[in-house]
Amino acid sequence: MTAKGEAKSLAVEPQKGGHTVPRHVAIIMDGNGRWASARGLPRTEGHRRGVEAVRRITRACDARGIAYLTLFSFSSENWTRPPEEVTYLMGLLRLFVRRDVAELDRQGVRIKVIGAREGLQPDIAASLDEAVLKTKDNTGLVLTLAFNYGGRQEITSAVQAIAEQVARGELDPKTVDSFTVEKNLSTFGMPDPDLLIRTSGEQRISNFLLWQCAYTEFVFAPVLWPDFDEVAFDEALATYASRDRRFGGVKAR
């Protein structure tokens, strides 16, 4: 990985074989519970093994020249899960901050967090803030954790912010355009995902980055998240490289 303090280009770089790698990969990490159930283990063990997959794919992204990795780590709908499972997931987050953030910081990774802070336990919010603050000056891979996040929630918050700007006379409603919306999203300043991967074979995006994925390429991998490794990741990248991305247009003949 890029050492802390070293600059790293965010340009799309050629992949082996002449293909290009995506600049920004987003992942819905699905299948932890099913992985554990298939082995007669508690769901919490699936989540623990899922963290190991996060470490693998974070390293893989950096090694392949991918500049942004966004992970759907906890959705705004996940609070409906059994309380003991939610408690365990919060514990994993605390452990991540204690064990992983220092190493990621040494490797030059910059951590961002998107999602609502309302309703979070104070120590959880503080842990997220600590991870962001500790790595804010790094120039390597940007690792974004979507925590307590929902796409509709994010767009609603952006609309509310725009309405407040109009009410204060700071913004003419006739000038509101797509860029106005983007400026009020939590991902402002980041490129839209080029590739979204969902593991476990499910084929939906579950309220994740709804605005940002307008022209994203989707790959639905059958592998459960704890088993998602570099081989499966490279298969997804190869699928992406084979796509003809026209962004609503057509190629000149």
C-alpha cells in the first residue's frame, strides 16, 4: 500500500492485459449470516469473518490502483435485526477502530464515513470521528464506510438542505440543478462508483448510493462475503473491463 504522506495518482490506470480498472468500487457485503448458518455457526461468526474479507479487499484495491472503495457496512434498516446481532456489529466497529485504523493510517489510507449520526451511541459516533480525523491527511486509497446509511435518507437530507438555503435567500430555486443536489450529498467530492459489487447472489442495491449509481456497472457475485477473495474480486473487475460504458450515449461509427 502507499505509505503515509506519499502522493498517489487518482487517475485510472491500465490493468494487466490492457484493461482499465475502475476508479471507484462500491461493495454491498452480503452473505455473512448465510455463510455462518451453512456451517452451523452463529451469525456473529459470519460477521467476524466478514471483517477479514474487508481487510483482503482493501489491500486488493490498493494493489490494483483503485482510488476509492466504498463499503455498505451498516444500513439504516439494519437496526431491525436482533439486538444481540446489532450489539455484536457495534463491537466489531469498536474493534476495527482499535486494531485496523492505525495500520490503515500507516499505509496511507484515508477513511471517510457517510450516513446519519442521529441515534448512534456516543462512543460509536466518537469512534467513527476518530477514524476520520486520524487519517484525514492521507493521500492513498479513500476507504468510505457507509454506516447507518440509506440512499433515500441521503437524498431527503440533501433536499431539506437545499430547501433551507432557498428559504434563507441564499439560493434561487430556478438555479437548482443536479450539481446543486450533488453538493449536498455526503459523497460530494468523490467520483461516482464505476463498479458496484454485491456478493451472495442477491440482485438488488438495497437503498445504497441511489443517486450516485445512475451509470454504475453492477456485478452480482454468487460468492458469500466471507469467502470473497482476490480471485472473485478479479473476476468482477474482468467483467467490468468487458462492459461498454456509454453513459447514455452511443459510440461514433
